Amino acid sequence: MKRHAAREKAFQILFQLDTNDIGPKQAIENHLDTLEIDDFLMTLVQGVAENKEKIDQTIKAHLENWTLERIASVEKTILRIAVYEMFHEEDIPAGVSINEAVELANLYGDEKSGKFVNGVLSNITA
């Protein structure tokens, strides 16, 4: 599985975690019938789930005129994946993480999601 596809599947799984009261293993199992097991996918899902509080604190510290609670689940999940990558996956340049996050936001969010995600992630890298 290519990393772009792994990010998209990780988004779907993590979104499910954020909207339902289940654990990472259950969320992954819910996708197994359509999911190819991939190390990068597993790293993203487990890494975001295990570091969610720290990731959320990083996002909160870089929001302007927003609170984390106001951010829609789609954008919040995408930001969490990108922030996890930026701080824990040393082989991935921050620019790649940002571009991938913006693409996911444009695909799954509304017309303003990509710009919002780009702005928050740019603040984090500044």
C-alpha cells in the first residue's frame, strides 16, 4: 500500500475512533475486510491514538481564534495525523505531511478545509 492510501485509511480509522467509543484495535478490525495490513498505516493509527493528548496540545498552541473543540472531526483527525508525522516520522519532510493533509482535507472536508489545515500546520512549522 502506498503511503497516500495508508494515510487515507488511517484517516478513516482514526475518524471512527474519534466519533465512536472504541479502541484502535477494534477500529482497525472494522476495516480489515477492505484493508490491506500495512506497517505505515498501523504506525499512524497507533501513533496518533497513543500520542493524542500531546498532539492535541501542539495543535491548540498553534490555533489562532479557534479552540480545538470548535474544529470539525474531519479537520481535527487530519491535523492529528499530520502533526504525528511531523514530530515522529523523521523520514517524512514536514512539507510532504502538510501537502498530504491538505489533500485529505480537500477530499473529505468542505471548501475551506484545505486552507484551514494548511494554515494550522504552517503555524506549527514556523
